[in-house]
Amino acid sequence: MDVDRGMGEKKQFNALAFGIVYFLMFAVAFAMNKDGKMILYPEVGPGFFYTLLMDTLIGIGVGLVVVLLSQWLTVKSKAMQDLSAELYAIVGEMHLQDVFFLACFFSIGEEFLFRGIVQGHFGLLLASILFGVLHSAPGQKGRIWSLFAMIMGLVLGAEYLWRKNIFTPIWTHFIVNFFNVYLLQNKMKKTTPGS
């Protein structure tokens, strides 16, 4: 019983640590954007709300397509199933609000840093490669995750170049993280004895 409580506390600590790290990523990116030219937002003026709405819908739509694709790949691929189990072992069981806030921190922190600063300085390709490297782990499962993240870096970066609005890739990233972690939580609860 105490072991279970200790594991729960460790996973809560992991979630808090992840949140702090990703908030710091956002803060660093925001500070590096002091001249306001690296991180792009829609221009306030005529059409602002329309642009914001369109970029939000595009981000959500692309995110949902990626979620469907990644869920399909997980059903079809043993390597993706193994990766899912390993990711669940890292994050553990989470409450819905924890999934929501971590998805917020991850999407905002990573997009401000990778799309806003790294891509702004070094371009789409290097930002995508570094994004893939950040999402690495040892072994075959880690390479699959890195490849998926690198491809996602290209998708998110292309959205950013196309829409010239950091909120578009933030929405996509949030949707992908939130729904994939939420669906992973539900799946693992059903397959884990004693859940």
C-alpha cells in the first residue's frame, strides 16, 4: 500500500517537474523574443478575430487528424503499442485536469521555443530535427518516437510558416498531446490489472 502511494507521489512529482520545465521553456522563448519579431501573432485590426478563429480551427483540425492517425498506427504497430506502454509507465495514471494542464504547458512551451525561437533563427528543418531529438529515448521505441516527433515538427513548423501565427501550431500540439495522453490513460486503465 505504501509502495503504491509512493509511486503515485513520484508520478505527481514528475508531472509537476514536467510542468515547471515547460513553463521555463516558454519563459526563455518569451524573453528571447524581446524585439517581438521572432514569435508571430495575428495582427490586431480588421479581420483579427476571423484570423484567430480560422487559425484555431486549422490547428484543432490538423491535431485531430494527427490523433486519428497516431491511434490507427498504435493499433496496427506492435512497436507503437510498446511505446505507448512505456510512455504510460513514465507518466502513470493522471487525472483529466493533469492531462489538460500538461498538454497546455507542453504545447505552449515547446511551440514558443521550437517554432518561435529555434525555427525563427535556424529554419524549419533544424527546428524539426531538434524537436525529434528532444523526444528521444533509448532503443527502437525511442527511435520511433523521435521520428514521429520530427515529422510533427515539420507539420507544426509548416503550419507556423503558412499561418504566421504561433497559436495555430499550439492548438495542434495541444490537441495531439491532450487526446493521445487521454486515450492512452483510458486504454491502460482497461488493460492494467487492479485499475
